[in-house]
Amino acid sequence: MDLSLTGKTALVTGSTAGIGLAIAERLAAEGVEVVICGRNREKLDAAEVKVAALGKARALLADPATAEGAETLIAAVPEVDILVNNLGIYEAKPFAEITDADWHNFFEVNVVSGARLARHYFPKMLASGWGRVIFIASESALMIPGEMIHYGMTKTAQLAISRGLAEQTRGTGVTVNSVMPGPTRSEGIVEFIRSVVDNKDAPETEREAEFFAKMRPLSLIRRLIDPEEIAAQVALLASPLGAATNGAAIRVEGGILPTIA
């Protein structure tokens, strides 16, 4: 399917690995000129090679979780057609052990980073009459996990920002949506699952099975999602073909959320 994205430009944050890298690769393959960013030069260079193998890519060493990093990105890329706010962190931690610093850090990285960039790019999209802002949230935005309440809080906040911006797009060619992945395969999720299961020394497949049985029992697919599956949904929302979806929170979470959520 031709998504009619050739010639568009996109900024994808948190794009040196996992979901962010998969999104960058998919958009590049669709003809988008993709800007990726990260804090680690080695990882950034490796990601740039992967994305550039599929299309046009540009890598910037910058961290939008800081005001300075966001300013670096904006100065280098003043305008984009597509903004994908994917940068995020997570961890399992008992509620009583979540410090004030933890709360502030999670909010700064997961929420403020995207708000900073949207504050710059969204008005320009409205002025031009076309644009896409996509927040990569999580099923945890609606079904807050007891083992990482601070993370769930930030994902709910992303849904609020996304919907609030979408309310300002009436009659324009701009859309703002959130995508809610479920547990998605990455180096980080493998270690996360090890940290929360009982049998930490079991083979990876057994740890994954225990995780879904005990901690995500409502999952219908009972497996980790591949990053490419998330990227495919993001590419559709980013394209002109996704114009009728606006102000939505799209589930790509394997059926963890009940219908009424």
C-alpha cells in the first residue's frame, strides 16, 4: 500500500532502538526524510546507518528531555510535517519507594519532552494546513500497573495532551493522536520482565509466559509485540490515508485492555 508519504519530513524522538527505531525505519521506507535523535553517539550512528539503508535519514545528538536538547533539535530542524513523541522511560518500583525525584524525572522525560516539541511544531502545522503529531503512550495509560504507577501516570498525561491539541485542529489538515502499545519486544523489556517474574533464571520464553500469565493476564495474544507492528500503525496515522483519525487513542496492545476501557 502506498501511504503517500514521499517528500514528508518527520522527527522521531527516542529513535536509536526499539519502537522509535522501528518507526523511523518504516517512515524512511515510505519516502519520509526522517530525523532521529539520541544521547549516545555510538547508538545514534548505528541507528542512522539502519534508517539510511531504507531512505533519507539525519541524526542529531540531542535529548529533548532537557530544554537545551529540545532547543538543539528545533534550531537544526525548524519545521517538520510529522512529529512522533516516542521518548520514554519505565521501571518497576513499589509505590512507597518512588521518590520525589523519580516523579519529577518520569514526568520530565515522558511528558514534558513531547510537550516542548509540540509547543514549537504544532502551531507551524496549523499555519501550513497539514501535519501529524503522534504520542507513543501505552496501555498503562488506561490500566495503570501497580508495579509502576509513576510510569502509568505519565502515559495518561500524554493522552490528555494529545486530545487537548486535537481539539484545536478542527477544519485543518492537522491530526493529533496517541498510540498505546502493549509490552513490546526490546532489550529493555526483556530485563524488565526478568525483574518482575518469580523465576528470574528460567529461559526467556518461560519468563515471558510467566509475565503474561501473572501480570498481563488479559492479553489476547499472550506474547510480546514486535516493534514493527507498532511502526505500521504509526505510519498509517502519519499518512494522508489516516486523516479521518484525530483525537484518538489507538490500541496496539494485544487485547490487554477490556472493551469498556
